[in-house]
Amino acid sequence: MKRAHKLIGLLAAAACCAGPFHAVAQSPLSPAPLSSQPVPMAPAPAAPAAVPTVPASPVSPVEPPAAAQAPSVAPAVEPPAAAAALPAPAKPKPKPRAAAPQREMALSDDPTPVLQPETFFATAKASERYANIVDAGGWPVVPAALSPGAKGAAVAALRRRLAVEGDLVGAEGTGMSWSAPLTSAVKRFQFRNGLRQTGIVAGATLRALNIPANVRFKQLASSANRLAGMNFSFANKYVVVNLPSTAVDAIEDGHVARRYVAIVGGPDHQSPQISARIVAVNLNPTWTVPESIIKNEIIPKMRKQPDYLSRMRIKILNNRGQEINPRSVDWNSEKAVNYTLRQDSGAGNSLGLIRIAMPNPDAVYMHDTPSRNLFANDYRFLSHGCVRVEGVYDLAAWLLQGVSPGGAAPQASLDPAAPPPPPMSTGAWTRDAIQKRIGEGAREDIKLAKPVPVIWVYMTGWASADGTVHFRDDVYNVDTVGG
């Protein structure tokens, strides 16, 4: 463990020198290095902070009982390298053989962004604190499910367990009977771990309580290590996708303006960690099927269902862009990968009706989906690498603030005798305006007034500037630092 201490010290020192993250001074895209001093972090909160309440939501599963920047507008026609996904089959994709992940709560109204300029330093500091917890022997096991009214040794173990991480402080860390502060402490723990805040210890909450301290240390150290290798310019307005949280934060003026449920890449099709700029919103996009999906999914389906492509409204185009008959292709060979398969726009399109254009080397993006029922799943690692956003219409309207549905202002003629240009359409790209334009059926690319930075991160453990430490499951199984 002392080696782990040294690793984190070197990590912080390297980050201070290299400046992996940049805070914005005046211009949102003009980076200025952060201070080399780590953000102060208390070893534990002085008292259990108020837990943000979670509104009732259909996406809140009930906990089970215990037992490259591009200035041009990206087109609505999808580049071949992008990997979306075919519409979900009737049965949900089975979970991987690894341990089932914790269930996600309804999105909290906590205004603190999951990623801020201070996050790296706060997370590195938190990893040191958890290393000390490991060196001190970790925390006790909570032996059974518990709820208000419980008494006995199991309650005493729960109190000691919560006290180690600071969810309970002072005299509340001891005792053998349930109390109102203990309920609040359990809710705080659930909030930090992305669980529904029931105040009851059962199911996913009990499992999370009994994850060993050395695993939590490894999550924090690994997340800090990944953050140290990233380069991102924080602007007044930016978007963060934390993949393990399956959530999207739209951040403005240092606070979460909007937070959305997301579906991200599965363990076999992991979403990449990237930073880019959102430059446009594509309405009624088409989808060009990636070669990997043609090979692994389309060809096997066509062998069994010769009408599959026509039912899915997917056209086959040759190298001259001419449509050919699917029956002219030998689906018992791999020749189909030599053609372009493009799905028409519309409600059944795999991208849904909106695509958020963010040019990047991995050709991934955020988009709508025709399979919106999957957002209600507790397990949302289901895509082929792109990120599906439940509130994508609202996100698009937020991104398009400052852009008129009438487009760019018309230019006056240089000829003084020419009539004045027509007035520009007024209004804003509201959710309703976007839906109305989509309903007209035509593909349209709407350029943002100013590019918005976006970053996809993989943080299974992180700390906010106030010292609150959060954890999510390592679904991709990539946490290795300190292990």
C-alpha cells in the first residue's frame, strides 16, 4: 500500500507539471493551466450533509430485497466508421458474466457537475484518504439487511461502517439501535453510490456497503490516473458523459443545467474516453451501418431473413452510390462488407430522429433511439459505443441556444439600389420547435452558435471539490492502479 501512496504522489506531481486539464479564463476555448496546488479536501465531512432528494421517476428501479475539431457542420448522413446499433430485439441483451452492477437511482437534482477543473486533484486526494483507510484495516462487514426500527450488533456494524467514510460522525458512529440520523446517513451513502435513496439497507445497498476498502481505493486511484492523461478545456458551457454513471451532464456557469439518463457501450463494445466539440445538431439523420455490424449482425440475419434489410429500410449501395437489390448479394460470403448499407431517416432509424454531431477520431456521437423503453433499465450498457440520450430533444434545444430557427441572419447586398433583405425569423429552438421541424421529414443540419466542448470519461470513483466521494461499478473491468 505504501507503493500505492507513492504512485498517487507521483501522479499528482506529474499532473501539476503537465496540466492535463485546463480551466477557462475569458474565452471558453482558450485554455489556462490550473493551479498546481491540490484542491483542499477534508478527511470526512464535519456532519452528514443534506442529501439531494430524488424525484419519483419511471427510470428509478426498485431495489431488490437482500438475498479532432472540425469547423464545418457534420452532415446528417452518418460516416461509415460510426457505430450506433440496430434497434433492440424484443428481449433485452443479457448481462455479462461479471457480477451484476449496482442499480442506478433516478437522476438526482444535485447541481454539482460530475467533472470540474478541481475533480482530478480532489480525486487524487481522496485516493490517499482511502489508502489510509485500507492501511488502518478497512471497514466492518454489515452482516444483514436492515431498516428503521432494527437493533443489535448488525446496526452497530452499520454505524461503524458508515462512520469510516464520514457518512456518520461523532457519537452517531456508535450505538446498537436505529435513529433518524442513521437513516439520513444511509441515504447519503446511497446518493454517493448512485443508488435509490430509500434509507433501507438491502440488495444493492448492502452489496455496496460490503465492497472492500481496497477496491474503493483502486477505483479512485485508477480514475485519477485516467483523468491525468486527458486534455480538456473547460468552458462556461460544456457536456460531460461519465460512462460508468450512464448519465449526461449539461453544465453551464459551473452548475448542472440539465442531467439525462443515457445508454452507453456494453463491455464488448466499450464507449471510448474522448474529448471533442459539439458543432451541430442533425435532424432526421440517416445511418451508415459500420462494417463490424454488417459482418456480425446483418449478414447472419440476412441468411435467415432475406427480407430483413427491406423491413429495416436499409439500402445497399455500390461503390458508385447506386442502390442494388439485396438478392443480388451472396449472403453466405463476406462480400456484403464491400457495400455501403444505409438506413433511411425516420422513426425506425437506429439513430432515432436526432444526432449530436461531435467530430472525433472514434466516430462516436450522442443520439436519439427508437428503443426508448431501454432507458428504464437498471442496466444501461447496451450500445455499440455511441451514447443514446433519453432527453435528447431537450439537450438539442440547450445546445442550440442563440440559434434562430430561421438560420443565419441574411446578408445585405452591396448594391445600394437593391431592396433590403427579408427579416430573419424570430424565436428559438425549443423542444417543440425541434419536434415540429423533425415532423416535416427533411434532413437538416443545424450549426451551433458556438462549439460546445464535450468529454466522455470513465470514472468509477471520483471526488467533488467539497470532498464528497462517489462510486460506480467498473463494468468495463479496467481499474488496475493499486491492484
